[in-house]
Amino acid sequence: MCATCGCGEGAGVRISGESGHSQDHEHPHHHEHPHSHEHSHSTTVVLEQQVLAKNDEVATRNREWMRRRRIAALNVMSSPGAGKTTLLVRTINDLRGRFPVAVIEGDQETALDAERIRSTGSPVVQVNTGAGCHLDAEMIDRAINVNRPLDDSLLLIENVGNLVCPALFDLGEEGKVVLISTPEGADKPMKYPHIFAVADLVIVNKIDLLPYVEFDVEACIRQAKSLNPAVRVVVLSATTGEGLSQWYDWIDSRMALS
């Protein structure tokens, strides 16, 4: 299990493609507890280390496999509704013909977003995590074996909508992308610092809504850079296309590294 969020390890995961006690809870059971609960924190830390160590081993294999084939994998993360799928659909359509693009689509349930991706003509593998709140390296390993990306291609991984646990799990990607949308508020980096601290790129999406929402773009950028001075920030609208050229330039830079 994930020691951070408590989701089941592999429980209920479906992949499809085209081919411990807390100290402050009430005990429903009726036995005496002569022992203290001081062991809970250390047990959780050890379990988390074990889970992440296993994940990192698989992530390393994924990365080596993709690098041998010059596949640039990007792990796209955000809260639900920030516009990940809209951005991916627009990206696939705009970059058509430049290089092959494949997608791994992560959601707890349904294949609705995968169907949107499939309408572009790009191959897509759906990973339904069930109770799980993030993708992990083993899921990516299984997904790329269902529908292997072509050599010299771009692999877009749309993670489950969540700004917490996806930050902890290396998938074997060449770049971590964090999406934030203007209706969410400019304080997201300070509320969820870890995911912004590990990001290679932060995208501020839905700038077409700036006239209608309270969102301080410069304040958001300052917060993100205070957590991660090296992070690149791109401001765009996946709907209107404004600012997308900067996103595509960044993709080109990652393709050159693969």
C-alpha cells in the first residue's frame, strides 16, 4: 500500500489499450491498549521507504528502456479539472507529423479521457487505478507493454488528478510537468509545495479566464520559483492557443535529450 495516502498497492488496477492506528481515533473494537502508539510514525516511514524503493527500481528500468529507444516521456500532473486532457489533445493535433505521440491515460475510473485522446488518432493506453490516487512505475511498465511507443517518439503520461502523491512516484519520465489553472487560485504552489519543488515545468493554464477570476499570475510564478528556482514557467490557454508555442519549444528540448 501507499504509506502516504493509504491507497491499495495494485488493488483494482485495470490497464487497457488497443492491442496502521492513529492516536486520535475512536476504537470500534473493545480491547485495552496497554501499549503506546509511538511506533506508528516510524512504521509508516519504513513502509514508505520500502514502497518508494521498489517503485524507483522499476522507474529506473522504464527510463533505461525508453532512453534506448529515444522515447521522451513527460509526466503531466495537476488537480482534477485543470485541463490536462484538453492540453494533450491540442498538443497531439498541433504537433501531428513532427514525431509520433502516444499517451498513457490515468484515472481512477472510466475511459472518458482516453476516448478523447483516441479521437486524435494517437495510440492510448488507459490505466484505471481504482482506489489508487496516482500512477506508479509498475503501472507504466505494464502500460508500455500493452501498446509499445515507437522509437523516436513522445510519450505523454496523464497522471491521476491529484497534487499530493503523484509527486512522490518516479515513473521513469524525462520531465515532470505540473499544470495549474487560473480558477484554482494562485496559491497552489504554497499549498502543495512538494509537487512544485520537483517539477521541471509549471504550466499556468486557462489564461483566457483571467478577466473573470481572481488570479495573480506573477504571484503564482514567484511562489513556484521560491520553491524551485530552476523551474520553467509557461503561461498559456489550451483552448485559445495563446502561449502554446513556449510549451512546444519545451517539448522539443526534451525530445533532444532523449
